[in-house]
Amino acid sequence: MTNCRSHNPLRPFPATIIKIIDETPDVKTFQMAFDDPEVMENFKQKPGQVAQISVFGVGEATISITSSPTKKGLLEFSVKKVGMLTSALHRLEPGCKVGIRGPYGNHFPYEKMKGKDLLFIGGGIGLAPLRALIDFVLAEENRKDYGNIEIIYGARSVDDLCFKYDILERWPQMPGTKVYTTIDRAEQGWEGHVGFVPAYLEEINPTPKNKYAITCGPPIMIKFVLQALEKMGFSDDQVITTLEMKMKCGIGKCGRCNIGSKYVCLDGPVFYLSQLKQLPPEF
Ligand code: FES
């Protein structure tokens, strides 16, 4: 039987789509499982890692794994329809075959985070990689290792909020967990907060004491979130973000993902702000 070690790293393993959840008009979450249970068992991802998903006859793309490793027997990927590959993925149905290879990249420093409070700040589909870590720290077997959890999440509109079942229902009920949800502009039927994520963050004004801030979202949101965190007194080593752009091979071979001297697929996608500040200014 083929196992992960002897396998050509560029050849994906066959997998099947089990379930598809419509998150927003252009984002779907795919639950997938490897066809070979041994491959599924050996796929040991850590929160923050990515995988390459292939749609046969179309190509492949790097997608962050949005499910926690504590969720066994399947993987979840939330995919925004932005190009040919992701559009092809969106046309598939439960039961369709895909290929998966990985996991790739580094991961959130969940060991270092033990004993700390965690502040998650996400925008739009940017909540997808954060969700892997949120569900990891909230899992029964890990919860005692971490302090309070705050999650600030926003999207353009109610329709654009991903994982509504988590942000509005499941996570707010978890012990020691607070969820703050916002949409950019007021709309009928929404009684929650209205405003951009960085402004909401400043309003909430969390203390940096004994805390890590982990953020992912559109570049413009990240820019203002980082400024706000700095104003609140977070040091560059307390702020972590994740980048996924430009990955192709995922294993340091194609040279597509380099930023200065770093390769996102090998050195990232997770970076401390202190590391990001050493990269060329466009990032
Ligand atoms: S994705 Fe090919 S070198 Fe990083």
C-alpha cells in the first residue's frame, strides 16, 4: 500500500468530496476525505498549514486547511471563487473526486501560545486559516492549555460572513470565548455591530498583556489592524499573520513564492510581524 513517505511529493492522493457548505455567494467549504484510510490517518496537519487541491484536467491551487487537526477523518477547505481552478472546484458536487497533496508550510506556534490569551482578528475568507487554530485551542483536549479567546470578525455584509454557524452560534457558547462580529455597512435585519474591523478593534481596545494577536484578511484590513495593534502596545513578536499568495509547488522547488530571501511555502505561510518587517516593503 502507498504511504505518504514513499509517495512522489508532487503527486496528489485521490480524495472524495463528502459535503459542500455554501458559506457566502462566492465561498464554499468543502469537506473532503482521502480514498485510502491509511493516507487519511497519516495526513498529520498542524493548524495554519496548507494543502494543494487538484481538480483533474484543470490544475491545482494552494488552499489553507480550515479544519482543526482535532477533527478526525476529514479535511475542510473554504474556497473563494476567484479564478479558473476555484471556479472548477465550485462546480463539483459531493461524491466528485479531487486530488490532495500536503500538508505544506509552517504552522501557528500553538506550543508557544500555551498559557496565553489569544486574540483573533479576521476579515472575510481570511477567517479560514484562523479557524483551524480557533477550533484546535477550543477542542476539549486542548482548552485548558490556553487562556481567554477573543475573536473579532467582519465582512462586507451579512451575506459575506463565512462560518455563520461558528461565529454566531457555536463559538460564542464556548467557555472563556467572546466573539465580536461586524459588517461594513448597516443593513436591514442586522442588529449587530456595523463598521470596519480595524475600527471595531480600536473600540474593543484589548490589552496586549499575556496575549498573542493572530490576524488574516484583505491586505487593507491587515494594514490598519497592524497599526491599531501597535497603538495598543502589542509588540511585533506578539502579532502573527498568515500569507498564502503565489504558492505553486508548495515544496520549495518552483521559486514562485519567494519574498526577498524567504519562501512562503517553506518559511511561512505563518509569520510574526517582526519577520514580516524584514521582508521587502510590498509585503
Ligand atoms: S511554492 Fe514553489 S517554491 Fe514555494
